[in-house]
Amino acid sequence: MVARINIRINDSEKEILENAAAVRGLSLTDFLTQSALEASREAAPVLRPVQGTFTGIPSFLNASFRTATQGGPLGYQNAGWQFACGLTSVSLEPNDFEGGPGEWAELVDQELSPILEEASDDGLPPEGVKAFKAWMNFRYPVLAEKIPSRRWEQFIKGVVQAHWKREIF
């Protein structure tokens, strides 16, 4: 299929283009087409198709959640552990965060440490669970949606264990 493009230029510009085309031994149409395509490639490189789609959750964490949905005693607890271990890394830093990775780790520590300090072997007290869920819904809403309501305690237990073992702050 051939598309048509019409352009309007003054006579002196047309003469310049015709002379340049003649120097290259091309018709005016071929010269304009080649020149425009060369300039376009320089201005806007061709983008290659994306190999995958980012869902707002890094692949290592998505894998943990897929495994957790299969069941087992440590399913969502392991997902919580994996989340906590990756929490201060760049892979879990929100796209709109304007500071650097060190600043993100500091912010997470300030926001989450007071909540996690209230944990016991049984997990967080009810107000701690509520505070942690609110934090997750604020910072990681896509991830929070993946946690079934009956599995939040398991997930939190994994985060708490990582916190106690100093895998995070």
C-alpha cells in the first residue's frame, strides 16, 4: 500500500531540494522519502516490542505468590519473607519515588519499623495488622490485592520473621 503525503514549500526551497536530489541521482520523491526516513530514524529510534509486561510486581515476587496459591503451611509466609527481603531494593521502590535507593530504605524503616516492633511469635496485634495492611495498600496496592484476606496473617508473619532476622532494616 502506498500512502500519499503532500507538502507545501516555496519555489526557492523546491529548487534546493531538486538540486540535492539531482546530485544524488534520485527523483525528488525518492530523495524526500529517503531523507525524511533517515531524519526520522535519528530523531526517534525504532522501539522493539516488549518481551513481557510489568504488572507492578517484580517477577521474583510474582513467582512467590504463584507458589503461595498452591497452598502449604508456608505459602504466604514465604511470599511475605521474599517481599520483606526485597523491600529496600530498587526492584520494589515505587516508580514515582524521587529519592535514591538509600533514601527509600530509610523511609521504609521509618514507616514500618514502629509497626513491626510490636510483633510477637504470634504475629502482630490487631492494630498492627490494621496498620500494616494500610501501609501495604498505600505503598503497594497492586501487591496488596494479591493477598487473600485469610492469608494476611501468614504474609505478615513472613515479613516479621525477616525483620527479626535483620534481613530488612
